[in-house]
Amino acid sequence: MKNSIGSSVILTLFGESHGEEIGVVLDGMAPGIEVNLEAIEEALSKRRPQGPTDTARREADHFRIVSGVFNGHTTGTPICILIPNENTRSQDYEKSAGLARPGHADYAAHVKYAGFEDYRGGGHFSGRITAGIVAAGAIVTQALKAKGIRIGTHILSCGDISDRSFDNFEADFNELEKKDFPVLEPVEQQMKDYILSAKHELDSVGGRIQTAITGLPAGVGEPWFDSLEGVLSRAVFAIGGIKGIEFGAGFAFAEMKGSQANDSLYNENGSIKTRTNNNGGINGGISNGMPIVFNCAVKPTPSISRPQDTVDLSTGQDARLNLVGRHDPAIIRRICIVISSITALVICDEMAKKFGTDWLR
């Protein structure tokens, strides 16, 4: 199984939704980097369910760092973080054992692992596993921030309700850090009402999110098969629920002319910049010094309470699924910190490859 990502700084995930614990190993971090436990707690709180627009499964996420950190700093050895599963209700899944949930990995996992997979709550494919990404990402995010690199993600749209795009990046990042519902304009209640309406109809919704990276110097990344877009996309698509990504103008390029799409360059006090940022801060797979901006499509949560057609994997016969349990009517709020965290891990690895792992210290 490919549960690791990175070349110099390597992240490895383990655990299942209803297992005893989930966790993460972060290897390759330089020694001497400050580890702020409050920053980890704050990041996990942004992923944690809150209120009626999220799942009723609430986990305290009492994480333990069991290696790689001593006296508040990284030691340079692998960092292992464990997070217990404290609020499981496995009996909910026993009632529908063998019934593949539409939109989930149940059938694909059943075939790949010959029926030995832990199906409870999605097992290893559950969004619960992303808590480890967020915990490790918080360490990396603080290290990058100390070097002037910042990352933020907000909800760009939910249904027909839209937020504005990033504009004043630093001010926008500061605003998002204060919020549990990450939007830049006063559209939070409208989006919540839309999500709750779907929940009332025993349905779910998706949307779009937008991520930005500032402070990344020009020249980071590789051409062709290790392009910066490529490594970011690989990491982002590992997150369940992400079904599309576009950088800069993205699919809007299809309707543009070259005179509109090209980003004109100019010199500002010795620094080369572009007047527009249609290419999202990347040319030829390499950063050009402008903010990196990309949007992701988040699909509606596949766990819904409406009756659905499926197949009983134990018999191979058609069946009817009436799903019970605790599920998010939308994951779009909670996924924002996950995308920011996995992005931070990719950027950390890219910087370590270019400048060496000690660069972060």
C-alpha cells in the first residue's frame, strides 16, 4: 500500500476509522524546529466537527507525540503522532455489512484486499485518517511561516453561494486564521442554511475551495513529471472527496486568447513580477515567485440517509441500502484545513529538496 508521500520530508499515514488509534509519521524534518502544541490543537479544532452542519461523531483528538520531539523542538528523528478513536459506534456498520455504499471505496477496497479490509466507517479510507495529516501539517506550517511562506484555504462556493477569491493575501490569511468557517465575505449563514436544507432532505452537498501559497521564491519545482502542479495535485487527490483541481485561471483558459491569458512581466525594485496571475504562480512546472493559487472541487458527501441501490458483496446480489450512522451533510468546511496541511507538507518537501532539510531550522 502506498501510504507515504514525499522525498526528503516523508509523511506516512496509518490506522482505520474504528481502530484503536490513527496516526502519522513525519520523517526527514531537521532538528531544532520549534513544535507548538497549541498550534497543533488549533489546526485539529478546525478539522473537528462543529454544529449541525457536520457529523455528530465528535472526537477530542487528544494527540500524543511519542517520538521525534524533545524539549519542544524536533530532534531530527521520525516524528510519530498518535490520535485515539474515542467515539466509535461500530454497530451502525454491522447492520449494513457487505452492502457497498455508493460513492465510497467499499467495492474497490473489497476487490483489492480480497474481503479482508476493515469496512467500519470506511476503515483506512475514512476522512478520519486526515486528522494525522492536519497534526503533522501544523508542525510544518509553523516552520514554513517562520521562513515567510504562508498557506490558506477558504470555501469559494457552496451550491450557488459564492465567496470572493483571494485578494490581499496576508490580510485574508490573517482573517481565516480567526475563523472556524473559512469564508472571506459574510456568506457563512447562507452556506450553512444551504447545507442544513440538504441535510433535512436526507441529502448532502459539495462545493469548491481555493488555496493560496505566498512567500515561495521563484525556481521551486521541476519540469515535466515532477512539476509543482503535479506534486501538489498528487497530494491533493489523495484526500477523499477531491475530484478536480485547477491552477490560476484553470479551465477558464479554454475561453481565453493568448493576449488575455499571458501574464506580462515587469521589474519592481529588482524583483521580477507579473501584472496578472492567470498561471497561478507556476510556469513550466516551476514557481515564478507570484502567489500560487489553485481551486479544488469537493464532491457531495457520499454517505446519505436516502435509500440507495447497491450490491451485497457477500452474495453478489442486488440490494437496497438504508444507511444509518453519523455523517457530514457537507465536508467542505472541514476539508479546508486538510488541504492547507497537505499543501504545507508538499511545499516543505520541495524546499528541502532544493535547499536541504536544514533550511527549515
